[in-house]
Amino acid sequence: MRNVALSILAVPVNLLICFSFGALFLRLLRQKLSFCLAAVLGFFVMLIAFDFCCLPVMLKWRPLSLLTVIWAVLSAAAVLATVFIYGNTWKSFFSELSEELRAHPLPYIVMAVLVLLQIVIVALSYEFTLDAAYFVANVTTSLTTNTLNIYDPYTGDWLDHFEFRYFFSTYPLHCAVMCSLFALNALSYMKIAMSAFTLLLSNMMYYLIGRKLFGEEQWKCAAMLVFAGLMNFFFSSIYTPSEFLLTRGYEGKALLGNVVLPMIMYLGILFYENTGLLARSAMLFAVCAGSTVLSNSANMLLPAAIAVFFLPVIIKNKSWKTFLGCAVSVLPNLALVAAYVAYVHGKFVLYTYPR
């Protein structure tokens, strides 16, 4: 029960940290504070910040415990900075939020019950795959050895060099840090906390898209979440985003398919409006850069997805600024693809010990 309780507690803590990073980013871009947008966008900003903290520690062969302290301090600083920077804005923010809930209580109740029901079903379900085993084993290995990607999660053997395929994808190490902070085992945190958090972010994306499509018609947004949930549950076959969401929600690929791709679609809708392109380009860049932390697959998926979603927008609006924003946004992905090709061809190697 202790692990279950702490895993449940980890969900709102993760949400608070992501919201704080997102709120600071929106303030930097001079955009209005929106809870769902700040939470989802903050998830990607948080991943970028974590990568910058993690990589130097990993390259210097320092322990997980050091990274945990660094990340705890930075997360707390982000939360406190958000509280102080927004200052008097919080009163109007919560006032608008409460008015919105009072004006449309039933749609929000339906959406909340729907998300909670999905979380309970997913938390109680069982699924075993080699990829799932790798993620849990990777986090467990980091926790039990107090190291960062030094040992093979499958065998426990010491690795001569860092596997470049996973080097920048430090999402499992972020999970290890959170497990360390909450004194949780890897399986409980991944299966309960991260599966629930992925579902939460995914449904926030459905809601954000619904708001852009239907405006203030909250019942239509609620209906969108209902139908999206039904599609996910009835489209859970061998290798679909729905299958990853419902059975392997703690994996990086699950977040790519169910949070990143809907976010790209949402930003495509924003770009279609052809206003505030600089701020929206910055958001797109944050999503692309943050996605590299989730999985190496993002480096191939994001350029293709942006081409699919944004090419019609570029043609329709005849906007070179949109094209430039997209081109700059995928630079982190393309740079890592080039680096991986160089690594595969033996151009460089990153060892796990001093030489």
C-alpha cells in the first residue's frame, strides 16, 4: 500500500513540476497562462532541463544520487520561481478557472470521471514485453547501482562505453531520479505513476485540440474525450499508439505517440491561424528538442510528422516564417540523427570510465 500511495502522490507532484516549467516558458514568450497548455508544454521544457542536468553528470561518471539532488533543487526552484514571478496574477488565474468550472460543471465532471476511469483500468491491467522489461530494468539498474547507464539492464554486465542510441534519451534516468526522491521501486513508479501521467497528458492534449476546434462548447470537448477514449480502448491492437497508451504508457514511445503527435497537431492548428508565429515556433522547438529525451525514435518521427502536419499550413498561408520555424525546430532531431550515423560508423565513442 505504501508504494501505491507514493505512486499516486507522484502524479500531482510531476504535474506541478511540469506546470511550473511550462508557466515560466509561457511567461518568457509573453503568452497567457493556460493550465493544460502549461502542463503539457512544461513537460517538454522539463525534459530539456533534465537532459542538461543529466548529461554532464553522466559524462563525468558521477552517481545517480548527485543527479537526484541537482534535479530536486532545480525543480523546487522552478516551482518557487513560478509562484513569485506570477505574483498577483494567481488571483485572476484561479478566479477565471473557478468561474469556468462553475459555468460548465457537468462537462468537466464527465471528463474528470472519464480520465480517472482510464487511469484505474490501466493501473490494474497487466502486460509484458521486452521493451517494457528494458525500461523497468534500466530504472532498477540505475537505482540499485547508483550509476547512470553504466551497466546493461538486461544482463547486469558493465558496459565499456555508453550506447549512443540511448545516450540523449535520458527519460528512464529521470524516472530513476523520481523513484529515488519518492523512495519507490521502479515497477510501482513506472506502472502506476508514469502510466497515469501519460494518460493525463494525453487527455489534456485532446482537450486542448477540442477547445481550438469547438471554442467554448464544453460538451463537445467532453464528447471528444469520450470518443477518443473509446477509440483508444477499441483500437488497442499489436502496434498502435492506443496499445502503447493502455498497456505500456510509461515507455518513451507511448509518450511520442500519445502526447507528442497530438501536440504537433495542436501546434499545426495554431500555426494555421498565422499569428504569433515567433512564440509558436519556440513552442514547436521545445517539443522537438524535448522529444529527443523520450526516445531515439523521435529523431526520425518528428521531422516526418512536422512535414505531414505543417506542409498544408505552409502552402495555405504561403508563409516562409512558418517554414523557417519548422526547419529550425527539427534541427536537434536531425543533428542527433547525424551524430548517431557517425557513431555507428566508428567516428567517435563515449567510454564509461576515464581513459
